[in-house]
Amino acid sequence: MPLLLGPFVRCRFSATLLVLWLVLAGFTCTGSEHTATATLPAAFTDLLPHFLIEPQDEYIVKNKPVTLTCRSTPATQIYFKCNGEWVHQDDHLIERTVDPATALPIMQVTIDITRQQVEKIFGLDEYWCQCVAWSTTGTQKSQKAYIRIAYLRKNFEEEPQGKEVALDQEVLLRCHPPEGVPEAEVEWQRNEDVLNPAGDPNFFITADHNLVIKKARLADTGNYTCVAKNIVARRKSNSATVLVYVDGGWSEWSKWSACGADCSMWRSRECTQPSPGTGGKECQGLDLQSLNCTSEQCPQTVSGAEDVALYVGMVAVALCLTLLLIVVVMVYRRKKEGLDADVADSSILTTGFQPMGIKPSKPENSHLLTIQPDLTTTTTSYQGTLRSRHDATGKFSMSNGPLLDPLPNGSHTLHNGKLNSDPSEFVSRLSTQSYFKTLPRDVANTSYGTFNFLGGRLTIPNTGISLLIPPEAIPRGKIYEIYLTVQRKEDLRLPLAGCQTLLSPVVSCGPPGVVLSRPVILSMDHCSDACLDNWAIRLKKQNYEGAWEDVLLMGEELVSEPYYCQLEAETCRLFSEQLGTFALVGESLHMGAAKRLRLVLFSDAYCSTLEYNIRVYCMDDTQDVFKEVMQMERQLGGRLIDEPHVLLFKDSYHNLRLSIHDMPQAHWRSKLLAGYQEIPFYHIWNGSQRYLHCTFTLERLSLSTCELTCQLCVWQVEGEGQSFSLDFNIAKDTRAVDSEFLLMDSNATALAGPSAFQIPYLIRQKICSSLDAPCPNGADWRMLAQRLKLERHMSFFASKASPTSVILDLWEAQHFHSGNINQLATVMADIGKQEAMIFLVSDGEC
């Protein structure tokens, strides 16, 4: 019987003894399928095996195994070794042939590698295999072949962003493809057509996959998509719109015309080189010039009686126009003097100023408690026209002038700082403007007002949304009509991917493009757990084309940017130098991230049947959604049966389950077939639906049964949840849905001028002048920020021309309803500025 040597024989002899043993054994081939040995002719026994084919690197796609091949000549046996272990000989497939030219035997061995084999060591080391060939002279090892599991992730690490560029300008579109094995190849598409830089040298793709358009042409306008692909999959990024616009250019001046009868000549030019296109700017300057002719060129005519009458008429018209101009100037100056007098009047600047008291431990400041408030009221009227924006299909060039069409009477009157115009009339008029046609016509969720340099405040009642316009934010001499509205999430969907979720209402303030001298403060609720270690929270803003852009990452704000956020436990304060549409979007960093949900229970106000329905609403814990649900239930005739409850909903991919237990079985029973109801995780986490609800249908055994006691259980994972006790009378409790929980805000939705602020204007200016200047002992704006617990934003405050003014703006935004100006006076006294406060209060009394 021939001697078979395999890789599992542990040979301890020297190489010389092994060769002698193999020669003596004879090596005969039996033709067995699993035997990898053969007998060599005597003429070739002194040759080492060499490889004709070596195993190559392979990728496993999905669950399809890969095949490794090894071919050697002359060889008596060939075996594979993978990750240092011999592959069992039963797993080898062997083929033997003879080279017709040299008569040398050729042996080929193949093995299959499965995904399960590679995954066993995944993450520990790379999976490799090599083959070892034997001859009577010795052994040879092939190169190592590495086997990897191929994949391509879904999300791009960086996607291209849309741009508006001028003609001949260079354009850079960035793209960082998803992680993948093997590394993804990248190609670019324009309007679904693949770009070929070799065929069009105006395009260039960099080594890191970015697309460069060397000189933008009109034909380059389109939607650009970055496409990543490997052997597993093909991914497309979101399309980026590139808009190439052309600014108009003047042609050459024409030749001067002949001198006319009026002794003047003219020349013209046209805006055609090039003509403005794709929203480009019109040509600036005159398209027609005139020039008086010399006396020699001017045609000589004989003056008659008609010429004398013409000249007399022209003189009379000129005199009338002069008199009219003088009257207009006098009226304008009188109105301007009246407005300046009102502004300078300290009674306006101290409207709403409350008496200030200092801590009892500081008796030297007791005189501050004797200051009486100024209760005078004023009425200020602003005259002037407001013209509309030009068509939004072109470029959005904004001027410093008014932005909207005038109201019917051309004036805007403020009584005690409150606006009395009809909101529905404003929304209807605003929505006719070309850019504002997409705004919701929801009067209940829209606020507007007319403001000048004194600033003001817009509030949407019962939503937690407000816009503070600080003094001097609007340049002096300008009057803006500003609106604030909350968008419905189902009407304006944000592109969310992966673990992203909407954390706030979508709020619009505008019109966009108005010129602001300093940032306004937009306040809105959010529903995150306010722990930045759990979240990557981004502020998104909608651009003119309707696309959403990331403008800020919370915790990594740059003071040089036009946006800055302060995230409080339930509210976000956004400092913005631009008006627009904003929303907060969060991406959970791990499963510990949680959203705050509000659970609200309703039932029918009156029940005359045996069936009784309990509706459980699950919504984001923001006031605007709660207000919408309350208004809807009021229309349905529902009533609250318990106080709202707050629940933390974690990013654990588990659905939310609700059930009702512990009902008195003698009087009530549930008509549900299942033990609980379930709301899918993604319906809640996505946040695109404003509220979700499920209905529990109960049945009482007698119409006389009115008392209901039970337990509502809510949980996401077994063993972790909350339980709420319900105990009420379905017949006696006839409380209206909003009588207790939906307290309508009695404050005006729009306040202009001093009535919008707790700190009077002159007092505010003097506080700023007292604290803005650096003080060696630290008694300046930095100590004010520390006492108000705002030290985290020191770098932001320091970047502003008046840090104190920004701190006071934030204080006003935080404490409009609950602020106590006595607290601010106490803080000033603690800083050591009580002398300044005495002086300021004295000025306020004047």
C-alpha cells in the first residue's frame, strides 16, 4: 500500500531523513479524489515545485462563497493553510494533468471559503490563505491571499451642497462616499447623465472625489449627484443644484445723434453684453445720455409769440413745483421732529419700568424701593409706503428699504405698543407676495407687527415661540413689517436620515433678507433630553430654493457665524442675524439618547351608551403640538381625564406599548382582543407626524356605572416603563378641554417699542455704558454673565460690540413673563454698580 503524507502528520525528522523516506516509499498514485500526492519520474526528482497559479485576494459578496486556486509543477502534494491552520484534505478539490511540452506533472487544488469562516475571526485579524506545494526535493509556499467581506454603507460622509455661481466662476462640489470594502469608486452625474472629464476638460474630479467645474457655463446649470459603487452596491447622494447666473453688461455707447431743435443731442447703450440671465443682476447705470449742443451746431430759429408763451408757461410750472416741494419738505420735517420728540421723551423710554428693590442686607440701597413706575401711555404713528420684493424667480437682491406693499391707508399705528390690525388681512396680503405663497394661512399660529429701531416682540400664544427684536436691531430710519409663524410638519417635511429626528417645531420669521444691525432672538421649544453627550443637534435653515442646509452644530458654534444657540432644558434660544425658516434636528450618538414625549388622555364629554372610549395621544413635548391637539379635541367635544404626563422615549429601536389594567371586573371590561396596543418606533422617532394616538374601547356592564378606576401602563422595554392611575366620574366631570390646561395667553401677540421690554431704553443704555468697558477687578459684563449663569457663552458675548447689550437681550427673552427687574437691580448692586443704578433710576424719573 502506498504511503500517504498529509499536513496532519507531525514529522520530527530532519529534511534529509524526510527526503530519504519519500524516495524509499516510492510514491505511487492511486487516483483517489482526496489524495494530494503523486510519484515523480526519476528525471524530475531534483526539481523544486514552482507555482503556475497562486491564490489571489477575494471579496465575499453577501453570502456567496469564494474559490481559491493553486497550481504547481512538479508537485507531489498541495495543501492550503488558512490563518495558520491546515485546511482538511476533504475540503480540497484536486486535478492532475501533464504538461505536453515538458512532460512535467501539473497539480491544481481549489478550496471554497464561506462568509461564516471569515466572520469567526472578524475584527481580530484579516482572514488569509496560502498553499504549500511539496516535491521530493523540498517545499514551496505561495503568496498569501486575503479574503474580506464586501460591503458599502448607506450614508455618505459628506454630500454635495447646492450653489449659485456667476458665469466663469470656479465651482467645487464636495463628496465623501460611504465607507466600504472594497473602497467605493466615485462618478458624478448631471441631470442623471454621467460626467466624463476626459471628454469635457471643464470638469475635473480630484483624488478625494470632489468635482471641480473650472469655469461655470450656462450649460452647467443642473442637478449634480455623487454616485459611489463597488461590487456590493451602488449609492447616490442627494442632488445638489448648481445655478449659473449671468450679470448683465453694457454694450458700447452709440454715436451721438444730430443736434435737435432743443439744442441737445443724445446717445444710448443696451444691457446686452451679456444680457442678464438665470437671476443675474441688471446693468447698473444710465442707458441714455444727453448733451447740450454748441451754439454753432444748434439750429437757428426765429422766436415768435408762440415761443414766448411756451417759456412763460414753463416758468409758471417751475414756480408751482418749487412751492409744492417746499410744502412737502416742511410737512416731512414737522413729522420727523414729532417722532424724535416722542422718542426722546423719557416717559416712553420708561414705560413698563417697575420699582426696583435691593436685598434687605444692603440698607444703603433702600431708596431704590421708592421709585414709582411711569404709567403714561403714548401713541406713535409711522407713515410711509412699503413696496414688495421683486419676483423670486430671479436673484434675491434685497435693498434697505421697506419690503411689503402698503396697508390700505398707507400707515401703521401703534397704541401703547400693541398692533390692532386684522391678522387674517395681513396673512392674506402676505401670501400674495411671490416668495411668501408657500406660507401657511393659519391665522391662529401667525403673528406680525411693524417695528422701527426701538425694537419689539412677536409671540404666538400657547406655543412657546417668540421673536425678540432688540433695540437698535433695525437700523434707524427703517421700518419693517415682520411676521412669525409656525409651520405644520406634514406640510413642510425635512429630509431626515439614519438616527435623525425632528426636535422642535418648524418656525418661520421674515421676510428673509431684511438688514439687521444686531441679532434677534428666536425662542422655541425642543423635546430632547438636553444632554449634548447623547446628541449631535443641528440647526437647519431653509434656503431660497426650498432646500434645507445645516448652519450650526450645537456645542461647536463659531462666534464669527451669523447664528448662535443656547440650549436650555426645554427651550432653544437662537441668536440670528438673518430671518428665515429654522428647525432643530437631532442625531442620537448612542442608545442613551432620549426624546421627551407628552402623553395626554381624552374621552367623550358625554357618554350615553355602554361603550366608552379613552384616547391616548403621544406627541413631542412641545407646546405648539399640545395646543393643536387641545384645539382639535375641543372641536370633537372631548375632555381631559388626567393631567398630561412626560415620558422619556429612548433610541432603542423598541416600539412604544400601552395597556390598561386593574379595572373593576364587576362593572367594566375591555373590548380589545390584544393585551396591549403598540406604536411603531420609527413613527415616533422620525417626528414627521405631529401626534399619534391609540384608542382603548371599554364597556360598562350597566348604564348606571359612572365611576372608572384603572391603571395606564406605558413601556418601551419589558421591565422598564411608567404606570399612571386613573380615577374619575364619566358623568359628572364636564370640564371643557381648555378650561384648566389651555390657558390662553392674555398678552398681545405683537408689542412694539418700550412696552415689549422690562428694562427701559435709557436705563438699558446706561447699564451698557457702565459694564461694557473692562474693569480691573472684574466688575463688568463678565461678572453680570456669571451672576445670571450665562458664563458658558462668554466667547460669544465678547465677540459683540456691546456684550452687555446681548446679555440683556437674552435676559429679556428668558424672563418676559416671569422676569423680576428687582433681581437685575440686585445683581447690579452685587457687582458694585449701585451708584450707577441710583443715577439711572433718577434719570428714569425725569
